[in-house]
Amino acid sequence: MRYIFFIALYVLALNASDSKDLVIEKLLKEVESLKKSVEELKQNQIIFKKKQVETDLYVDEVYDFAEKIETLTLEDKLKLGMAFKTSLDNFSKEYGDSHKVKNENIWSNKLMLNLKADISPDMKLYSRFTMYKYWGSGIPHLYTKYDNMQGRVPSDSSLYVERAYLDWIFNKNGYIPMALTIGRQPSADGPSNQLKDNTARKATYSALLYDGAADGMVLTFDISKALSYKGTFLRFGYAKGFGYSEYSNDVTNAFIGASNTLLKDTDVYGIFLDTTLPNVKKSLIQLSYSKIDNIIANQLDTNTEENTNIGDIDMYGAMIEISNFKDSKLDMFLHYGYISTHPNSNVYLDYGGLLSSSDDISAKSAYAIWIGSRYGFGDESKYKIGLEYNHGSKNWVSLTQGSFDIYNKLATRGDAYEAYFMYVINRYSNIRLGYININYDYTKSGWFVGEGEVINDMTPNKVKQMQSIYLKMSVNY
């Protein structure tokens, strides 16, 4: 309507002398001009909307880019990783007097959160937070009060600091490079457990001798150049097996290893030599000696008048590992352990002294072996089968109370057999189906206190044989 109004005004303003045709021609030109103006306005509106969309996309890209920069900056400082295990175990136990007990359909979850910080090219910080629990159970396990078993035995849904240590490499380009590892050590899930977990080596020391959390320090010397033999390291370690805490009603903090207490701290000293087999790829040899001083009979006993230090143990170890022997996809290992005790005259209640009865506190010795193999077959070794065997003599004991497996197989005083089949889903995950058979010859497997007794057909309330069928799924990323 407004166009018609303007056209009418224009007609009235025309010179009366103009001809009719001239008026019409001018009117048509004006109409065309107006149409062009309207089209230009429409095009400009479209262009504006397009520019607005492009501007919004650009702003989003800027925010995304800024977020990526922040993420990369964080990842430059911290690297995150995780591992997750779900297990189904079915147990059956036979006691010395032949009665049997079954415990089936036992499910558990274990979550491990790994955190690594590259502080500098010569300094790195590692940590691992662990939750390990049975399905449907939220009761804290009594054994989590033992320091070396925190995060290592099924408990509630709490996160425990299983590892937290600093690696500092110095004299890197010198004749003998060195490294100091201090903090909560990588002392759990050691060789050769990585084979049935299908992971890289996860700890330093033989799992036959050590398995559990530990606070301490290790000084490593790379003596490869000095010996002209590649892959040779000498380590000296110190750890606190147990630090006694004395609590007072008047003081809220604890005094560790106070001088006026009846108990002394348990200290562990060790020396380890790592090297390789000549002309054998992916091999490892480890020789070790450890001294465990002032073993405490019962760390959970707060009555110091009853609890006591019961003596010392010397522990010797040797292990050999070979991965992918001569490109055959066959992995093999052999571990050997030997202990000798130095008991004092102390006994704990009626349980006895260090690997001794109350009536005969004498020095003891013992040994254990652990041997196994794993073979991979199929495309890219998607399928693996493994066999393991371990044997411990009457008085065998070591520092494996924090073992991930809930039966502490490698502490057996007797014979243990394990066979498993593994399907590798991808490089990060696998499923393992296995069977374990443990035959106990003596009581007190894994105990430092008291003398082991022969388990015969007349021994009540002592497990003679244990069998387990398990299914485990693991993810490591």
C-alpha cells in the first residue's frame, strides 16, 4: 500500500505538460528501482544471518581451542591411567577331618587409578589409588589395618594409596648413572604375575618374595657401562615393614617407634642385582638378599604387654624370566626363595615364637619354588594358555601377605597348581578362565608366628585342600 501512496504523490507532482506515456515510463522505472532496493535488503539480511552463524561458530571454535590448550597443559604435567578387574571365584575346601565347605558365586571389583607427573626429564612422580571390594559388601576388612595390605585385600569402597613414589635420576651421563626411588614403593604385583595379567612388568621384585604395599627408598646404580654388560643394575633398599604407633589419651597424634615402648619397628634392608641372560632377548635375572629385623607377632594387638618382637629373618631369592623364547611365543619363568630365622626368646601368648612353638624356640630354614610358562597362539596371539606350579616347605614364609589373590597362593606350605586360558580382546583388555588346586601339607601358611603342623586325616578345622574355578576380566588403559 505504501508503494501506491508514493506513486500517487509522484503523479500529482508531475509537470502537467508531461505526456501520459512519459509518466508511465517514469513510474515503471521507479517501481524497478524499489524492487532492486528490496532485493538488496533481503540479500543483505541473508548475508548478515550467515555472518552471524559464522561468528557464533568461530566463537565456539575459540572456546574449544582454549579448552584443548588447557587440557594439553594439564596433560603435559599429569598423565592419567586406569585399570579395572572383575572376578568371579568359586571355592571348595576340604579339611583334615574330610568335611567339605563350598563358597561359590563370589564376585569382586578392583579399580586402580594411576597418576604420573613428569616434573622434569630427570624426575617423575607416580601414584596409584586402589579400591578392591566384594560385590554387595561394604564392611572394612580387618586386614586393611596392616599397612602392606591396604588396597590389596577386598574391603569396602574406600580408595587406598597403594603407590606414591618419586623417581629421581641423577648422574645420568656419568660412568654409573643412579636413581633414587622414595615413597610408597612399586612392590606389589611383581614378576612373574604380569604373564597371567597380560601386562608389562608392574613391579621390581620377585612376587614369590614380596607382594604388597611398602614404604621405603631404593637407590639404583646402572652398572652396565662399568661391567660392559647391558641391562645390569644394582639396587640397595630400605623399607619400614611396620612402624609402631603409641597413642595417648592426652595427645591426639602418634609417636612412631617411641623409645619408651616395648616394641621396636620392623625394618627391611635389601640388595638386588638385575641382569640378563647372554644372547637371550627379553630375559631377566634377579638375585637378592633381604634382612627383616624385629618382626612383630601381631601388629593389630594394641596391648603391648602381650605383643612382642619375635626375631629376624634372612631371605634369599633368585629368578629367571624369558619372554617370547626364540620368537616361539613361549614365555617362561623360575623363582626360588630361601629363608633362615634368628628367633629371640619371646613368644606371643600361646601361639609361640618366630616359626617356633612355645616349647622349642629354635632357628629354622625353609625354601620355595615357583615355575610357570605361557604360550600364545592364533592371530596376533589372541589366545593364550598358561601353567604354574609352586611348592613351599614346612616353614616357608615371605612378605606376600598383600597378594592380590585372596588365597595367597605363593605362601603355600605344600603344592599349588594353576592352569588358565586367556582371550585377548584388544591391547587393553582380556578375559581369563582358570583353575587352582592347592594341597596344604602344613598349617600356618603365610604366618610368622608358631610352628607349622602336619595336616593329616585327623586334623580338624585345618584346610587340607582348596580348589577354585575363576573367571576374570581385566582392563588396563
